[in-house]
Amino acid sequence: MAKEVENQGIMNRTDRQVFEELIHLHAKAAGESLSSILKADIEISSPEITEITVKEVEYGILEPAVFVKSCLTSGVAGNTVMILRQRDMQAFLNELMGIDDLPDPDFEFDEVAMSAAAELMNQMVHASVEAMAEYLGNTMESSDCQLILSDGRQNLSPAIGEAPESKTIVIHYRVKIKDMVESEFMECISITAADSIYQEIGARREAEKRAEAEAKAMEESLFVKPVQQGAAPAAAGRESLQSGMESRTANSVTADTGHAVYQASPSINGNLGLIMDVPLNVSVEIGKTRRRLKDVLNFNNGTVVELDKQADAPVDIIVNGQLIARGEVVVIDDNFGVRISEIVNARSIIGNGE
């Protein structure tokens, strides 16, 4: 497992760049979370990433330290352990309780202090893991933190759940509190967690490739290739269309009065049958008028606008901007409708009205 991560994980340039970006996002989210909770300006920055064995991790400079252990779950498995100075943790607690004093060397982490510190770390870890999950597009979560006090004898191996010879990803952070206190801490990511994260990075990269390929295919499908045809096919199309129009004209019935009577369902010939299912916008116009700009600007609730049509006059039925019929307004259940009383020229919507 360690060999796999070394060969395909952090040592891979593409994945390493993504991993470093992920860690920077992780640190930024952690700092913002602490700043929000403590209502203080806290910055976590400059992460330095190395890959060594568990037994090679040196944290003596942080002693006496506090280990903050959490377990990644939901799609990503493995443990992470943050190692902070106890005095830095006390500084966080002082900010939480509104105490301006510097950390006390004789401070003891009793049950209340440990509980407050655990809740503080929970908020920070959950926020940073949520930021990574959003970046990777998965549901990665973390368990509640477990705090372990170290006095120099605490071994990292049992805390992180890996053998001393196993590889681990070590991240060194710089932390600044209110532009006054500058310190550092480290985070160790178990080889199991690192392998899971790299698998998620690979899945994200493959998803991006698929999305790019689909977008390219869709873009290509939108291009319409020019039709390499001569004038003859076009002329044939016009003849077919004209033939269809003539056929429908021939199907009109002439009454004794000599006026053409439009058939409700004429036979459809030629290419026009292909467009008979095209939806059209039908509207009813009860009238219209003209008003000066100053009159329009003075419109308000209750203004009456007189239209240039008498009350008993038929309304106009407009289809796609063309007058095709007239009728009278009726009420159907709870809706308005119109009863057609005169056909003006229904066929004008597919021709010139001839």
C-alpha cells in the first residue's frame, strides 16, 4: 500500500499539484473556522508537505503537545493526527473565553478544558474536511476528534493506527493569532487516508475528462454542415411545396353564393405535412389605443384606458402575429375563451394568404 501511494500518489506530479491545492484549501478553511468561532484573526498558512515513515516524524519541538485524532469516513477511509503545542491550544481556549492573558505554563487540561478543546477542534476539522469534500465532489466526512495529551512519551504509531515503518504524509503549518502569536503545528495523514484521497483525486480528474469530452461532442453536434446540392433539388422542393399549396386550393369548396368556404380539415399534401404539429402562439386582442408618453408615465392603480373598439365588436384572434379570425369572448369554467364567428385567413400563417 505504501509503495502504491509513493509511485502513484504524491510522487506523481499531476496528483501532487492537486493534492497541494487541496491542502491549501484545507488550511484556509480551518483558519476561517477558528476565526469565526473565536472571533479573532487567525491565519493558518504555508503548508509544507513531506512523505516519510511514521517513525521518522519528529515533533519534539512541539512538546508538551496535544494529539488531535480524527477518522475520515464516507468514501475516504483512514486516520489523521494533528500535533499542536499545549500552550497554543491554551491560547485558543483563552480566545474562546475572552481571556487576554498569555498562556500559563502551569495550566492544566482538566475535563472542562479538554471538552472545550475537543469541540473547538471538531468545528475546525469538520469545516476543513467539508471544504475538501466540496472540492473533490464527494461526501467525505470526519469523525469527532479525540484529544491525547503528550508529555514526550506519546508514540505516534498507535495514535495514527499505522506501523512505524509505514509511510505517512506530514504537513507542517504556520499559525498566526491576532498578529501577535506565531507558532506552528503539524498534521499526519495515514497512508490509508492518503491512498483514499488520491483515489478521489483520480476520480475527479476522470470526471473532468468525461465532462470535457461530452461538452466537445455536444459542441460538434451543434455545427450544421453546408448541404452540397445543386439548384435542381432546391427547385424540386419548391415545386413540391407549390404543388401542396395548389392541392389545398383545389380542395376549397365554393358555395352557391360564389364565396370560398374554408374546410376545417383540408387534406395535407406535399412537404407541409411535416410542419402540421408545430405549436403556434394564439392570442386574443380586444382592442388597442395610442397614448402620449406623459400619459403613460402617469398610469397608476385605477387608471382607465379607453380602447378604440366598441363593446359589442368582435375580438381579433392573432396567431404568430397575424390576424386569422374574429370572435366573441366566452367564459369556460373559470377561464376566458373565444368563440370564432369569422375566419379571416387561417392559411396565411403558412403562405401568403392566396
